[in-house]
Amino acid sequence: MHIHVNGRNIEITDAIKAYVKEKAGKVASHYEQIDSIDAVLSVIKNPSVSDSHIAEVLCKIGGETIRVEEHAENMYASIDLVCDKLERQVRKFKEKGLSKSKGGVESIRTSSQNEVEA
């Protein structure tokens, strides 16, 4: 699994890059089928915008893509928020896939048992 960190209007320091990789690595440990995580960190230079630090994450799982974006007053807060949101989305995706596979088998078994009883 690869974690890529890019910046727009901001210089990505080693500390920020390590922080993103640490937080995204925790999310990736929940689900082994994650192919890559791409993080784009950006800053809006307009002083009238209160939440000027933006963290956007694209997570590729198989053929699907999960996109999450968060705004905050500083970059570390936006990274925390986006990783929390990504973790919820990945967990939801994982449970949805598990319930579909289990639900499909159960519905086939139930329908075949009903046909046998009739």
C-alpha cells in the first residue's frame, strides 16, 4: 500500500508528511485491501476564510474510490478530522461488503429451503 502526500500553496515538511503517513497508516491497518491513499493538503490564502487549511484524501480500495475532505484552522487539525472521517468511511465500506456477501448467501439458502418445503 502506498501513501502519497502532495501540497497546494503549502510546502510539505517532513513532519507533516510523517504525521499524515502515521494517521493514514492506522486507517490502512483496519482493512488490508486498500491499494493506495493519496492526500492533498492545501491552504487558502484569503484572510477572510476562517477554516483555511484543507485536507483531502482519496483512498482506493479495489475498483472503488473513497474521497474525504475536511477544513480546519490549522493543518494538523484538518489531518486529524479527515483521517477520522476516512476511518468511518472505510469501516462502512468494509461492513457493507461483508453484509452483501453474507446476505447473498443467506437469501439463496432461505429461498432454496422455502422451495423444498413447498
